[in-house]
Amino acid sequence: MILNMTLTEKEKLKYFRGIVTVAINRKLIKKDRVELYYEICELFGYTRSFGEEEFNKAFENHYLISPPPVFDDMEVATLFVNDVIIISFLDNNLHLFELNWIKLFNDLNGTDRHLCLTNIFNYIDKPMEKFEVSHLGIYNILKKK
């Protein structure tokens, strides 16, 4: 992945909302455990008040299956789907609805299915002991600024 990639504000917001939705659905972020959420918020450069508003919207709708975001930039789309795979394997278990969501994401964005499957297989036997925001591929892109 190219580290000098830049995200438009529109793509940055789509990425943020997508990651937050996946994290809430994985129960990585809960109403009583929002520290990680604010860490993600800070990474994307959003204020705490903006974050609170977005969190409330996302949490109210967490039971809905949100359609995957569509990105204009293929590198951003590839980075996003890899971050979704990382979050999906936090419990070392990829659920069928997540696999279907990732497949739909690939179909909508035209990302490389073979690469995506390779990344999924790479995580199957590698459980993560503790998730850190720095595990996300987007971390290095946004932190370089």
C-alpha cells in the first residue's frame, strides 16, 4: 500500500463511518466502552462533539445492516476492506454476514477478490490478543500528516 496516499474529506468521512459501523457491529465499541471510538475519532481528525453526534447516529442504527461505502479511489477501497478484515477477526471468527458484506463491498468497489481472500486466510490462524488503533492500515496514512 502506498503511504503517500491522500484521502479527500468525503472519502475520509466514508472510511470513518464504515470503520465505526463495523466496530459497533462487532461489539468492539459499546455505549459503556467508547474510549476506542474517540481514539478512532482523533485519528481521523474529528472533534469530540462531532464524534459524539456520529456515535449516537451509528449506535442507534447498529442493528441495521448498513450498505458498504463506495470509494472513488481503488487504493482507499483496498485499504478499507483490509481494515474491515482486521476488525472482523478480533474474535478469530469471521461471521457469514461479514463475509457477505465484504463480498458486496468488493462487488461495489471493484477491489481484488483474490487479494481479499488471501488477507482473510492470513488472519484465520492469527488471533489478535488486543486491538489497537495502530493495527489499522489507515493509521499510517493519517498519522503521517
